[in-house]
Amino acid sequence: MNRELKRVSIVVIVLFVALFTSTTVIQAVAADQLGDDSRNTRTLYESYQVERGPILVAGTPVASSTPANDNYKWQRTYANGPLYAPVTGFFPVNGEPTGIEGSMNDYLSGTANSQFLTKLERIFTGQKPKGAAVQVSIDPVAQQAAWDALGNFTGAVVVTEPKTGRIIAQVSKPSFDPNTLAVHDTKQVDSTYDALVKDPTDPLIDRNRGGDLNPPGSTFKLVIVSAALESGRYTPESTFPNPGSLTLPGTDSVVINSGGGTCGPGATVTIADALRLSCNIPMAELGQQLGDRAIRDQAQKYGFNVEQHIPMTVEKSVYPAVADTPQTMLSAFGQWEVRATPIQMAMVSAAIANGGIVMQPGMVDQVTNSDLSVVSTFEPKQFGRAISKETADALTKMMVANVADGAADNARIDGVDVAGKTGTAENIGADGKADPYTLWFTGFAPANDPRFAITVLIEDGGGMGTNGYGNLLAAPVAKKVLEAVLNK
């Protein structure tokens, strides 16, 4: 080989190595970064070349794609956007999709592994590519009833089927219109999104699944009584001292009952009456006897400290790992650092309704290709057994009394036995002063053959500061929703 040819060969080899290296970097190392770069319009446009599958509620699209007269080819639109926003989420031209749009993105976009053969078939037959349809379990009657009943409150409502875990309503307020985040103007989307993020009411947060988790208040007493009955050391008729106030051991902190004074007449009070009247002092005494380990074990059997997927991620509800005696006593009525999502408290009520078995909550019924072939179908799954059938029956009886003649009587429905428990949780601000209460109701109906479990969360005291309470505001919301679904 002469000198000139050798030089040319070296140059060619160097160029080849440089080309190989740069291609490898682009394809393997920087692919995700380049794909996410807002300046990479090719990737952006490519994601819109396929008609995205619809999200269906009772067979009707609440999210669908329509032809667009621009480079994106398809426009994502949302029917009754604010009502279904916590379910659908949104599919933006820049950024990550949320809700079902995000968690089921592979199916909706037609890129899931299970859709590979369908994709090949479309290529060979010359059909236009199209994503699969996702049928969710939401019932339009239940969803609208929950939306209407919640009114102008800041909060959430979730309704489930105790026997299957299917979520048939999931409403969060304030809400937002996902159509405003699906337009094909990236600057407009950025501006709208930034405004929603800065909004102090947090409309982008689905309060059923996460956000600033709230203390569950007296709804957590269901967990405490569960732990007590499961221990075998207590029955609903077990009694506790009935003082008008209780100083926590080794502290100056004083526990009182919500109405002040004792928990009914008498020097002692039963667990059943303490639950019916939603008294804090006997529950604190019970919590002290049980200890934090027994309470935590019971809470975790219901799903606390475990992240759920419906398929969207549900933030872990928390029963803390370490607690001294005063903290354990406070936790017994859902205070201290105990935190819960409405979905978690719905799991508690639904488990009691289901004879003690906790079902995995879920929102997707079925995924189907455009040729109507079924890709996947919802199958009920057990999370585990939280309590025995006997304990569930005893709790149901106590919860029915709570609504019929107790602290949750605003949830009563003529001709129907409703089982329920209210909660009014205190919140302490950074300044040490009391912030507006968090109000709750959780329960199920009919009590003798449970069809629906419901949890209502109302934040910011329902506009009443520290004067609002669960039976006044949350229980009537639950009543309206249960009436609607029972009468459909």
C-alpha cells in the first residue's frame, strides 16, 4: 500500500469511527434527552401520527382524538372535561400525560407489547394505525351525583364496589379543563399549566389519590376497633373509664371528646357506644392498651403504608413507624402523624362491607383494539384479609348504629340501612395555631347486602374553619351520592 492510499484509509477509518460513535451516542445515550427536547418537533409530531384510542365511560368517549388541520394530525378532546379530569388526566403536546392518559399510554398509543400483532396486521393491510380503547369502570350516574353533591367544597368523593374493588366514581374539586392543556400551542399550554400549578387551590391534584394528605380523624377509629376485636381481648361491650378529659402521660396535652364532657352517661363506656358517639377519650385509652405495633399491623392489613395503583399511582397512606405512648393515643382517633387518602379509607369501609376481605381498587374494566378484539379485561384481585367475618359483622352493626342513632345520623336514608363513620380532624399550622378542620365520611350501603362503599373528604373546614364537622357537611354529601346510585 502506497503512502497516499494509507493516508486515505486512515482518514476513512477515523471518519467511520467518529460516525459510529456519534450515532451510538445519539441512538443509545442521548435518545431520551433528544426525544424530550422541546425543540425536537419531529419527535413531537411523530407522537401524533397515530390516532390515539378513546377513554370510554359506559361505552361513551370522554377522551377522544379528532382530525386536526396542522402538523399534529390529531387533536385530543375531552367531553365534560372538569367532571372527568381526575380520571382521564390530559395528554399535552409538551410534557408527560397524566391520569389514564399517562398510566395507560402504551395501550392508547398502540405501542403496548400485547398490540404488536395488531400493529403488524395494520401495516400489511394498509390500515391506518390506531390505539386501543380503554373502558373505565366509572359509572356516569355515580360520577355526576358525586360532582353535584360535593358542590363548591374543596375535597373529593370516591365510590367503589366492595366485592370487586371497581371504582365507579372519582371526583376531586377544584378541578380543571383538560382541553386547555391539549391544544397544539406549546406556549399556551405552558402558560395554562403554570397558572394551574400556581393556583393555591391545587386544581391539578386528585385529592382521592394524593396531594397534601389529611389526618383521617375519627374514621380511623374503624381501624382501632378492628385491631381490638381481632386481638381477641375485647368485644363491642368491653368498657373503659369515661372521664370528661384525659391528660396524655408525661405531657400537658389534654384529650377531650368532640362535644366536650363525658362519652354519654356513666362512669364507663363501651367500645360500641364510643364508636357510635365518636368519642376520643375511650379510643385513646384503647389505643394505649393496644400499643402502636398492633395498630400499625392492622392499618397495614387495610392497605396503609402501601402504594396502590388503580392504575394511576395512589400515594401511600401513613401510619408512622415509631410512636411513643402519647402519640399512640392520639393516633387512635386519627391524629398525630396518621395520614390517609380517600381511596384508602374507602378500602377500609369496603373491606368491612366485604366480610373482612380487602379488594385491590381498580378503574380499568377492559382494553379493546379498534377491531373490537379484547386486549385485556379487569379481574378482581384481593389485597388480603384485614379482619375476620365475625369482626366485620360486629363493625357493620356498630356502623349502622352510628348512622341510625349516632354521630353520623345525617347520612340516614329512609328504607335503607347505611353503615358509616364520620371524622373531624384537627390541623395545626406552622404557627402552632389551629387551621380549618378536615371533614370525612366513610361507609357503605345497603348494610345487609353492600353494593357501594363511599368516602367523602372535605378540606378547609368546608368554609367553616374550625366550626365545621363531618356529620354536618360530609355525611349529607355521602347521603346524596348513595341515594343516586341506589335508585338508578
